[in-house]
Amino acid sequence: MKHQAIALSILAGAAVAVPFAAFAAGPYHPAPGEAGVTYVPEHDKRENSRQQVVADLEKAQKQPAWNAASRGAPWPVAKTGAPKTRDDVSKEAANAMRAGTIPSGER
């Protein structure tokens, strides 16, 4: 019974301490009192300048999918390689059905 109490207290202590470990990586740290947090500018490790972020945003906004993506739709996957013809897709599906990788019969 004593070992269970020790294990429970260790788990409870870890559950309380783990969220505060996330603060160590950022510029905001917990502070005592009413302030709640303190800001330490030396811990702010920004890799991009504001101008770079603005330029990246403007580039993304010019994409045709921006309107839907800005409202929560997934960003479309970039197309690679030449597009397949209908015959290519039909042959690929027939080969997959013969190999048994997709269920169904062949027409």
C-alpha cells in the first residue's frame, strides 16, 4: 500500500510539472503574482524576419486554393509528373485487381 501511495504522488507531481516544461522553450515564462507570465526577449528565437513572413503570406494568398484553405480546407497536394490518361488509369486498375491489391472484378 505504501508503494502505491509513493507511485501515485510521483505521477501527480509529474502531471503538474509537465505543462510548465513547455514554457521553457518559448519567450513566455510563468510568473508569480497577478502578472501570470513574464516575457524574456532573449528566449524568442524567430527564424524568419517579419518581412519574410509577410512575403510568404502574400505568395500563398496568390495561390488559387487560398480562398478555400484560409477557411479550413486542406491545402491541395502539389501535382508531380505528367498527368495520366484514362487508359493509363484503367490499365493500372486492372493490374491492381489481378494482383489482388484492390477488391473487385475486371470488366
